[in-house]
Amino acid sequence: MKIFVEEQVTKGGYASISEYLLELINQDQQRQAKENIEELLIEGLESGEAIEVTDEWWEQKRIRLMNKPLQEQ
């Protein structure tokens, strides 16, 4: 495994094994974040009946949020 990692460091132009491992960890974090976003999007799509979001809807939403006490937001 050590030889494989050293080869990846060389091929990838990394300065050290630590830098290579940090890149792998970062890629894994990004993958997990993407999966989480996809799960949330699917959950949202399956959450109920769709509504049409228009400029008027956004204006009403903005007004409701501005009139809501901070602890409720």
C-alpha cells in the first residue's frame, strides 16, 4: 500500500503523502456533501404537492419573514 500511495503522490504532483491524503479526504467530503444535497432535493420533491413560485409568491414570502419575530425564524 505504501508503494501505491507513493506512486500516486508522484503521479499527482503532490508535495507529500500528507498532501495527497488531504486531497482524498477533501474529495470524500465533497462527495458526501453532494449526496446530502441530492437527498435533500429528493426529499423536497417528495414532500407534497407542487406550487407555482412566482415573483408575487416571493414577495409574500419576504413580507411574512420580515414580519416574523426573530426567535421564530
